[in-house]
Amino acid sequence: MIRSNESMKCCINVGVLLLLMFTSSILGSGNDNDTHALVYDARVGFLSAGTLEVNMLLSDGRYEMFGDVRTSGAIERFFRWRGKFAAVGFMVEESPRTRAYLLFEETKSARKVTLAAHGRTTIHRPAGASREVQYPRGSDLMSVLFLTNHCFNSAWVHDGEDAYEVILRTSRQTKVEQGRAYFRGRAEQCRYRFRYGKDEARGLDVWLGLDDDRLVPVRIRVRVPFRPDALLKLRARRS
């Protein structure tokens, strides 16, 4: 049976609200020792690009995550993007397994909601009809990036809609120096490669360091051929 557009919107809105309420209530109910909050500043080449905020909670093998991404500064002369994401799942052998993933996206000209849950992905654009696509393989990229505390050999990740395999090339112990305002210290650098889409190869470098007694990404770099690198740097905690 084909659902009407109005019926589909209703289903998406209910799913979105439930996931947001569940994640927000869990994060809000925890104390400072339960919830881990991270703030990153972003750059693309020499341009200031915005911020990423990530909040996550792990308890009894389960995790909840909520975050906010937004462009700002010089990059907005060329591109503007806002995003909110939420994910819930389980940790299996120190790796995240997503049960549900939600992403709100907004640009100057369009908005989009992607909800991957219960074995299906639903994509809703307020200006058009909703549609369902095949549920992607693996766990969502944000969960894998921020909840994995080691260099993994390979993993399938997704953005709620498309899946791709991330493969480790090299790993090494190093020292991160990125200014007084950001994390400085010992870290493990994981150098990955993956192919986004049919022909676009990319590199992903993740430096894992100790932040409040937990190994988290302290520096992330995305490398795309013939384009400026995108860089995220973890802000230092105030003493």
C-alpha cells in the first residue's frame, strides 16, 4: 500500500520527536561524570569554518549521542550549513552498533531530515515528498568517530543514507601541538582511506588522545584530492 505524503510526514515527525526526546532526556539526566561533552573548531584550508559540539553518554553497554554542527566565519561567504544529529545504540567489542540515527540538515535554500531506524531510512524534505531508501550498512559515522577509542582495521559507516567502508592505512604514536586553546599532548594517529560515492577517494586522519580520562578524537582531518583539507581541533578544557 502506498502511503500518502501527509501520512509519511506524520510518521517521520513522531519518529524524530521520540528519538530527540529520548536522547535529550538521557543526556540531561546524567551528572557531569556521566556525560562527555566535546567542542571542536573547524577550518577548511586557511578559512575559519565553524564549530562542532558533541555530547555522549555510555552506560551498561549502551550509548546516546547528540550533536550540533554549524558553519561560521569566512567560509559562509561560499557555503552555509547547519546540522543536528542524534544516535542511540550499543557497544559491541568496544565498537558502536547504531540502533537509530537522526540528522537535520539546513542550507540557505533547503532543509532535509534523515531518520535511519527499525531497518529503514526515511528522508523528508519540507518542500517535497518523503521517500524511503535502503537501510545503509554499518553504523553511523559520528558514532564510529567519537565512540571508538582505538584505530580499527576497517569499518562500514553511513550518513543515514549512503554507506562506505573506511580502511586503516597506518597508525603511530605522536604528539599533538595545536595552540594553547586546543588539546596538546600524546596521541595515536590513525590514517584511514575511503571512497565516497563512485569515484571520489578521500583520506581521514584521526588523532586519539586522553580528554577527561577518556580516549577521544582530539584532531580530525579530512583530505580530498585537489581541495583544501578540512580540520577539526578539540578545544582545551578550562582549568
